[in-house]
Amino acid sequence: MTLPAFAAATAVISAGALLQGTVGFGLALLAAPLLYLVDPRLVPGPLMVSSLVLTLLMARREWHAVQGRDLGWSLTGRVAGTVAAVAVLAVITARGMDLLFGGLVLAAVGLTAQGVTLRPTPSTLVTAGAVSGFMGTMTSIGGPPIALLYQHESAARIRGTLSAFFVVGVLMSIGALALVGRFGMSEVRLGGLLLPGTVLGYWVSHHTTGRLAERHVRPALLVVSGGAALAVILRELL
């Protein structure tokens, strides 16, 4: 990776970690399409390494707010979604992956933007977990389906429960990618390059938690993520 690419990747991952550390999700939604434009090798495996470290830190900080019952249902769905993603990854072409990646990012933006009110019940948790597992394994963006269920819960519950879900879910997805030859030492090394920015963003989030309103962050997040996803699709089509 060139020095300018490393600098750009560090800036992107720092901003994503700051966002997730503050409001509970957003690292992958912001970082995945932008990192894909910087260097496609950074997504999904290396970004998952960064996400795993960040969610471990957040789960430790917010452990008191984790809802254990919710985790059981959502992780059951995550298993099913991860298996489905493995089946697709085993046969998809490079061009198909680019187009699917862009499409899934746009789907994630749509899920985040829509205003349907859902609650974390067993059925919605299993369904959201399955969608999260598929999207998370394919693109590293597994947050929006689950975050949608918790949008009206307390900030601590969002950060804690989502972080605990992502720790286990990301480990599942990394294992799935390894099974189809899409995660190895190369992804670990690239993921290591993202860690300084991840830790920096998390550290800064200690000072922004409770001060940065999600209603102000969400519009900018959706515009940046959606625009980057469209750029990925257009780059492949044109």
C-alpha cells in the first residue's frame, strides 16, 4: 500500500471508529465503500479485523448495558445469514462482487435512512441477524439491520448490545471468509495497518459520547456512504 493510500485509509477508519464509538454503529457503513475506493483489498477481511478490535473495546466499556436474551436470538439469525454468504462467495466473480458490494452498501444506506419503527422481538431479531450475517460477511457492513431494531432504545443499550453482537458476528464472518479462501495472513497484515486509526477514533469517542447527536450525524453518513457505493458501481459499469 502506498503512503497516500495508507494516509487516506487511516483517516477513513479513524472517522468510522469515532462514529461507532459515539453512537453505537457506523464504522463499516462509513468506511467500507470509501476503503474499497482506496484499495479493494481492504474490504471485507481487513476491515473486519479493525471492526473486531473496536467492538471488543466497546463491549468492554458498555458491558453493563448488554441484553443477553437479545443476543441469543440475533446470533441464531447471524449463523444462517453467514452460511448463505459463504455459498455466494464460493461462486461469485470479481465483477459480480464489485456490483454486489455496491448494491449491498446502497441497501444498508436505505435501511439506515428509512423510518419504519421495529422493536427487538424474537422474530425481528432472528430476521435482522440473518440479514446482518449475509451483508456483514459479504461487505463487512452488518450494522444497519440490527441497529434498526434499537433506534429507539437508550444510547448505552445500543452501544453495548450491538458491540457484543458484532464481536461474535465478526468472528463468524472471518471464519466463513477463511473457509472460501478470502481471509488469511494478507488480510491480517492489512487489518493491522488499520488498527492505529481504529484506536485513535475509539479514544476520541470517549470525549464525544453523549455530545454528538445521531440526528446530525446520520444525514452526512448516508450521503457519504451512498455516494461512495455509487462510485464503486459506476467504476465497474463504465
